[in-house]
Amino acid sequence: MAEPAPAVPLRVQRLDLPDGDFLDLFHGPAAAGPVVLLLHGLAGCARSGYMLHAAEALTRHGYQAVAMQYRGAGGEINRLPRFYHSGAIDDVGNALASVRRCYPGRPVALVGFSLGGILTLNYAGHHGDRALCEAAVSISAPLDLDAAARAVDEGFARLYQWDILRGLKAMIRRKFPMGVPRGPSPPAVERIRSIRAFDEQITAPLHGFRDAADYYRQWSPGRHLPGISLPLLFLAARDDPFLPAPALAGTHTAPANALVKLPDHGGHVGFIAGGRPRAAEHWLPERIVAFMNALVRDRAPLEAPTKT
């Protein structure tokens, strides 16, 4: 067992969205440096362990950490039928705009884990030089959603899939106790056994996609990666059970401003070093900080914001 997540005090801000829904932003302890907006994974929340480790490290190094919690995540039901998915970049944009209002004049970076990494790449690639941030970090994100869905339904990775589906089904039960609009009944939801089936029966119809294949085609990050114009750190482990070689095949299309790191070991959002369980070292947060520090030191866009 790795060390427990740090106790990071978080101030919650309810962000009302233009369509009448809401999401929550969790502001870490006050710090004077650049702002980092953290995006969690598929079945995670603002208080997931990897989010708290990142917030603690960023705060310790003088960065203002803010965690975005997606619509319907974290146990609270949102107002509209939609929830979150790989193409929900409108929510990312609204969160970034709010952060810029809360911390005027400061540069902002976007850091995403797993689904959050997908959203980071899709947001930055879709908006290009109009993105409301000066740098981005994507951790453990596939470039091909179809390949990732296939990988997680095979072998040992099915254990990860089962755990994720358990959290997703719990959200659906809370949100749609009488059955999913334009989707399955409660008994049919319980029979879903794969991420692909969940996306086919729930994510796609609720969010306007023809089917899971259409959803994966539109919002696979490999499609948007070449459009990223800001400094980017792309980090994924080759032993990640969610990321077989086909899911990472598009890294060669990364723009010149991207730093692509594919270490042999690290698992999925793990990247833990150390021989003894209770002495495990979470080196990922420090790697994120090092990337930010390098941008500041080299007078890259994180030194002074260019967006208004």
C-alpha cells in the first residue's frame, strides 16, 4: 500500500454554467504563483489521491492549485441529464475562465490525469492559440479511445475496468433511478460489463453521438494533438494497462512544442518509486512541478499570461 494521500485543505466554489447546470472548483491553499487547474480521471473526483498529491506538491512550490470536479462527479447529482465525457471541453473552458477571473493577471496551466489528460489534449488542440491557458500537462491519456476501450476489456486490465464501471454505475443509479433517458433501464445498466458498452448505451445517446464509435472518433486526442500550440508535457507509461501501443501510436504527430515522455514503468496514473510500500515516492507531482519551473525559468509563456 502506498502512503496515504496528503490532507490538503480545499475551498469549494460552485460554478454555475451557461446551460443552467453546475460543476465545482476546489481551491487549494493560497499561493502567489501561477495557477494550475487539475482535472481528474473517469471515476475520480477532486479529492482523489493523485489529485491531492499534485495539489500538495504544487502548493509547496508556490503554485496555486485548483481542482475541477466534473458534472455529476464526487457523489452530487448535477441538474441536467448530461454528465461528463472526453469531449466536454466546454466545461474545461468555463472552468479556466472562472479561474482567470479569480486570479487576474496570473498565468494558468492545465494538468489532467487519464480522462482529465484526454480533456486537456482535446481542449488545447481544439482551441489552439485561443486556449485560456499558457501550458498543459497530460498524464496517462490514450490518443486512440477505441484502442483504449479494447485494451481495458482484456486480461488483467478487466480488474481496472470493473472498478471504474462500479463507480460509473453508482453515478447513474443516483442520477437516473427510473432509467436513463434515451438509454437503458436500471436492470440493463446493471448488465453493462465494459466501458465500451457503457459508452454505447449511456454516454453516446445522452451526449448526442450516434454510438460509441462515433464518440471515440470525434474525441480521440490523436485527432486534436497536432493543433496544440502551447507548451505541453505528454507523459504515459508503456506498462499502463489502459494504453497498449495502438492507443499511443499518434505521439509522432505531437507538435514541436510538446515534450513526450514514455517511460517503461509507471502504470496508470501511478509513477511510484521506492522499494518499501510505506516509503513509496510519488514522483509524478514533482515531475509536473519541474516542467512548470522550467517554463518559468526559460521565460516561456508561464512567466506572463497572454490571454485576456
